[in-house]
Amino acid sequence: MPVNLCAEIADLTTTYEGFNDVSLTEKLRELHGLEICQELAAGANEKPPAAR
């Protein structure tokens, strides 16, 4: 996947923080024209591990 697309998805996941994978995928498809799979949206939506 192109780096710029990864960055765009990462930015948009902060806009839709709290959305589940299905809702996030639908928003990215409907409002932003990003045809991505639910699994990709799920990965982008994961929180990084907390720092120790």
C-alpha cells in the first residue's frame, strides 16, 4: 500500500476515533472514497501499546 494512503488512513482514524471496524470502514468508503477492507481499517484503528 502506498505510504501516502497509509498516512491518510491514519489521520482519518483519529477523526473517527471510537468507531468500530465496520463503521470506520463504511465512513472511509462513503465519505472519503477509500476502498479498503475491514481488516485494514481494524489495523489502522488499533491503539499502540502504552509506554512503560
